[in-house]
Amino acid sequence: MSDKTIVDLVRETLLNPRAAALEVKGFAANATVVWMGMVCVVCVSVVLSFVMDLIAPAPQEFRDLMGGPIFMTGVVLLVSVCSAWLMSEIGRQIGGTAQFIDVLLVMAWTQFIQVLFQASVFLGLILVPSLVLILQFLALAWSTWIFIQFLDQVHEFKNAFKAAGLAIMAFVLSVVILSVVATMFGAGV
């Protein structure tokens, strides 16, 4: 990785995600660091979600679905890890080059960017509540675009549509697999 600061890398991620993906991909972190980073950003993301819910409560049905913070953290981590594994395995079958830890690193970094978007939406909720839905939509669209660019770079597809298809397929399969497993253990989804 170059001498860029985290602020530089965040800026590059927002403005030129393909170049930032190469920077992140070049970060030679060991698996322990990647796993710790992923767990940390998921925990922060879930905490922000629950704090936002205190300020602007979601409908009760959604709150019931979320469960508590520990449950939600576990679900987000399971879906993320399962998705990363599927994106690495399926990605290699369709011509990609990324290993599981490479995809997990990309997911950890883009989840960190998502946390920054989440924090900006939270700030928007406090300062300009009438614009929060627009901010949420823009944050979702921008972070999705960033993630697809990163996935394309880490797999070396040179085709963002292939990366988008892979991301959608992996996410849907993750949810299906985890739903089946949860049902088998009586968790009922």
C-alpha cells in the first residue's frame, strides 16, 4: 500500500473507486487483521443502526425482525462472510482471480465506507430530517456502485456487469442458505 492516509483512501474510494480498489487490494494484511476489521465495522454499523432507531423509530415489524444488537451483528456477519465466500468461489469459476480473504478485505473496506455513509445519514437525520430519505437512497446507490467497482477490480473481471451479477447472486444465495440453515435449527425465518 502507498503512503496515503486513511482520509486520502476514503476520498479516492468515493471519487475513483477503481483506483482505490487497487490500493486496498495491495494492502498485504494478514487474515487476522482482515477478520478483525470486518467484525469492527459490522459492530459499528449495527450500533449506528440502533442509535438511529432511537431517534427515528422504525415500524415495529421491522424492529421485531432486527432483534437485538448482538443478534443483528451475528446475522450481518454471517451474511457478509457467506457472501464473501460465495463471491470468491463463484467469481473464480467465471474467470475471476480473488481468494476469499481478498473479497473479505474488500467487503471490510466497503463496509467501513458504508459506516461513513451511515454516519452522514445520521447527521442528516439530526440536522435536516426532511432530506434523510434522499440521503439514504443516495448513500445506498453510491456505496453499491463503489462495491461493484471494488469487486470488479479484486477479481480482475474488467466488467462491472459481471461483478454486479456476482454480487447479487452471492447475496441472494447467502440469504437462502442461511435461511435454510436457520430453519433446520428451528430458528424460523
